[in-house]
Amino acid sequence: MSAVTPIPSPARGLTGVLKRLGAGCYDGLLVGGLLMVATGLATYFTRPADGATALQAYPHRLLYQLVALAVIVLYFGISWTTKGQTLGMKAWRLRLLAADGAIPDWRHALLRLLFALPLWLAPVAGLFLYMRHAVSAQWASLAALPLAISLLSGWASGITLHDRASRTRVTPLDPGDKT
């Protein structure tokens, strides 16, 4: 009789698409809240005297975009490099690890952000354009295609395109791990 090798359980190895989407949406809401606070502060401190809104003034607009980018980079960077988890990943019991199994460093975090941000922001941009009646629903839905390809490319291997580029992987926490 030949021994049959069991298929490893996805709960013990790399994470699935639905858990990643859940954690990504959770983090999206948290980052959205942080960006609202940053926008409120930027608007308060950079009110122009001529009556134009703060985000219409060119120098302030560039400053605001840099602050918004810094908020995103700091949220994910600090979360990933300290415990390997964002709050969304913690809620879904996931952890980001470097290829060697250690907590990622800033190089891994920045590379992951560089490749993941356009993938996650494309569907948001498509929805925004659709809501402004700039594109049809069919064209707006195509904006989600890069994210779908990235997530589905990792369906079998468990490693998405931005994980491959940054040499990281998302793994589920063990049931006994209370992190």
C-alpha cells in the first residue's frame, strides 16, 4: 500500500484571498479615517486668506499630498516593521513575514507598499470616476482588474504579486498565538 501525502491545510500555511480582502478593507477604513484627520488638520492650518479652500492652493495642495502619503507609509510601515501586523491583519489573525521568517524591515515594507498601493487604489479610483460620471460602469470595473489578477495569482501559491516583489508572505496566526 502506498502512502498518500495529505494536502496541507490553507489555515496552517499561507492565507487565502478572502482573508486578505477582509484585512485590506479593514485597513482601508482605518487609513481613510487617518486621512480625514490629516485633511482636517491640513485645512485648519493652511487656510488661505483669499477665501480659496486649502486644497485648491497649489503649494498647500502639494504639501497635503505629501502628508497624505506620509500617513499611509507610516501606518503600514510602523505596523509591519514592529509586529508584522496592521490592525486589519490583527483582526483577521494574519501576520506579514519576510522570506526568512522574520518581521519585515523598512526595505520590505516600502517595497511592498510601492507595489501594493497602485493595486489597491485602482479600484477606488475607478469607483470615484464612476461616481463623477466620468466613465461607464464597465470601464470603472476594469480598474479592479490589477488587484484581482494579483490576488488570484496567489490563489494557488498563496503569494501575491506585491508579496513576490517585496519577498514577504502573509501567514495566518497559530490558534494559540494571542498577538
